[in-house]
Amino acid sequence: MSQIDDTPLWDVHVIEFARSKDQPLVDLVNGANDAGVLDLPFGFVLAQSGQRNVLIDTGFMKEGKGAEFSEKFGIPYWISPVRMLAELGVAPEDVTDIVLSHAHFDHMGSIGAFPNAQIYIQKRELLSWHEAMALPPQFGFLTAIINPDDLRAAFDAAVEHRLTLIEGDRDNLLPGLHVRLGEGHTLGQQFVIIETAQRKLVVSGDCVYSARNLTGHDHCGVYAPLNNAVGSVWEQLKTMDRINTEINGDLRNLIILHDNDRWAHLPLVREVEGFRIVKAS
């Protein structure tokens, strides 16, 4: 793999592992009343450099409460993230690092499947959910998308000294891979910047659900906030602006994990039972 200024460059794949059924886009993007419904894709990222196999988010397993959450949120189409990684020759024990954008079940619900991975998450993200879980039941809206088993798995990783809590932005969390705090969807979400041979890529987590968030409706240029969030609209829009700056306004540099176009602009590597693996670098 080529290098520039001794900074490792990453090979990046986007891996689809689930789809919801008849999801109204307006449930996710404020003002998208004309967008109808779609089978919303769910994805995560594999970034590889040298001996490192890094996951940005992990998807979820249909085990225990994971199956309950899948049914609760109308996600009938699913394939194991572990199986999808095997299609690229990556076994669970080969995963060296996991960078979590945030703690919602569909983004960190598989962390227990990767026994050797060092896990990175914003300190504010993880601790805010412990605080929210301790609130009385009438605050349940806040934690509706949090699987307690995932928090337990993160604690187990901490006991094994495999959990790193990040405070704010960090360059070179891993060489050539950077994280930025991106509040709004949750209180401590982060987005990820990856240096590749072709360009710098930004993985948005759920800071951005759709290109409409950045382009505005009818490409008016006015940022459209999220309709699925526990943080403030103010912080959401500031985060979107940070992402837009990082990608230089070019959506080709952005990986949206719930891309309603299913990453159609990226070359297809493989399709497994209808789920796509695409090459982003």
C-alpha cells in the first residue's frame, strides 16, 4: 500500500447488513414530507491498513435483546455482520480496532463478537447513556434505541483493558484515521475521517442520515435537521457544517451509513443474499 509522508493510507469497504421495511424518510429527516417510504439500509465500515482491520461501527447481532430491537424498529432484513466480514476474509479475531460513532444498538450491537478488538468511543457518549439509564421510567424516550446488553459488553471490554474513552477531537487516533466530536443525534457522537490513496473520506455515523441533511430540500443549501435525535438542533447543524467543511462540499467524500441510495455511486464488490459490499477507496 502506498504512503504519503509516512502516513498509512487505508483501504475502505462499506458493508450493508440490514434493511428496515417501509421507513418514512420524514421520521429521520425534518421536512422530508415528500420523500415517501424506503427500505432503509444499515451499514458499517471496514478500514484496512497493514495488519490493522478496523471497524467503524459494527452493526448488531440478532441474539438476545438484539432480536427484540430488530423487531421493535421494523428491521426484517438482516444478515450477520460476522458473515459479511468473512466475505472479505476477515474473521472476528482478526479485527484489531473498533471505532464507535455512537452507542445506538444498530451501531455497536456486535462488539461482543470481536474478542481482540480495542474499542474507541467518546467518553461523553458512553457515560451519558449510563446517566440516562439511571433516570426514572418517564425518561424512556431517551434510551429507546439503547440496548443495555451493549453497555454491558462495553463494560466487559473496559475490564479487559480494551476500551478507550476519547474526549473530543483527536488526530491520528490510529495513523491516518481521525475522529471529531459530532454532537446532535446523541450527546457524544463522533464522526471519522479516513485518509485513503484517492481522497479523504468522512464516515458520518448518524450525524447525517441522508444527503438531504446537507444539501437541503430541493438543493436549497439549508441544512435539514434530524427528526431522530436526543441532542439539540443547534448542535446537529453545527456538526453538519463541520462535516460539510471536511468533505469540501463534495458528497463523494462522505460515507452515510444509512445511505438511502445504498452507496450506488461506489463500485460493487460483492452481493450476499441481497446485501451489498462496496469499495469506497
